Amino acid sequence: MTSHLLPIGLRQEFYARPTLTVARELLGARLVRILDGVRLAGIITEAEAYIGEEDLGCHAHAGKTKRNAVMFAPPGHAYVYFTYGMHWMLNAVTEAEGFPAAVLIRAIWPVEGVEIITARRNGRDTGGPARLTQALGIDGALNGVDLCDPATGLWIEAGLPVPAESVTIGPRVGLYTVPEPWKSKPWRFTFRMEELWVC
DNA sequence: AGCACGATGCTCT
DNA sequence: GAGCATCGTGCTT
């Protein structure tokens, strides 16, 4: 297969929209990672929106810092940060440049390079924001890369259509000390691959 | 199947 | 020095 026939990664315009829209539409999309020259991919099954300095659950709530600077970058860039002393988290930056917002990719269903992914995970699940980055070899070296440039080895492609009735919407995970109303904003989107297949 | 807890290091006050 | 947008283990029901 020649390269011009390969699926094209989602363009910057996809990300340059309201974060809730992007988060919802990333469900079913295909997260692609070229690792050691091998293509690995998974369908995104869970995503959360973090929206601006007003959102007290968002890293940008106290303004721009060294860590969150990429959230202020143009849409379509990867914000990858380190937490809990051992975990990397992958976000896709959204909205206009200068407005800090992003979608946290929280789970994937492996569809390409499944054997490699399974081996990298030691046979364990790939659902979970730190699990998928470990599965796909995503770490701080990818912070700030352009998801619309295939040369980075990390991008998102169009994938499966996920009907509205399959989507579950609820509060974001892990915001234990974040005050209301931000703690309970229904900005988490999920669906189950198993349910999609039954139809 | 669910809950408690320890691991482990970076970021910002 | 406190607090993490978490995970895996081990123990209890």
C-alpha cells in the first residue's frame, strides 16, 4: 500500500472547536502510535474535557506554568504530563490558541499491534489513562508534538461511528479535592466496545 | 467485586 | 512540603 492511500490523521480544524464537542467526537476515533517502526493503534473509548482557567479541575486554573504551557498552544498538539510519581497522561489540546483546554484520553481498545500492546502491558488491560500511555510508549518526550504531523509518530484518525445512545456521560474521574461545580461537571464521555458489537 | 494502601517524583506554594 | 486528571496488590466480603 502506498502512503497516499493511508488514512489521514484528524486535522487541526477538528481540534479547534469546543472541547466538549471534541471529547465526544474522539469516542470511536483511532489513536495511532508508531513505536520502533511498528504501527500500534486503539479505538478511544473514554475521554474527558478540561476547559480553561475557570475550570478548577483543569491544570490551567492558576494560569500558565511551565508544566501546562502546551495547553495554551494551538489546537491539535499533545499535552503529555507526569503524575503520581510514575504515570504519563495524554491530552489533545483544543479550542483557539491562547485558550487553555484539552481532552484527556482515558482508555483505548487495542486494534492494531495487539500482541505488542498486550506484551507491553504484561497481559493487563489498556483501559485507564496511564495504562494506555504505557501500552503505546507515550511519555514526556512527546509533550508538545503536533498531532496533525505524522512525522511525530503520534496522531488520531477517524475511526468508528459511535451512536449517541451508546455514549455514557458523567463526572470526571479523580478530582477529589476540586470544588463544586467543577468536580461534578458531566464532562466525561465513555462507551463500551462490547455493546457496539451486539447491534 | 470492592476497598484500602503504598509506590514514587515532579510541580508549584 | 503538599498534592497530585493513577495503578497494582492484597485483603475482606
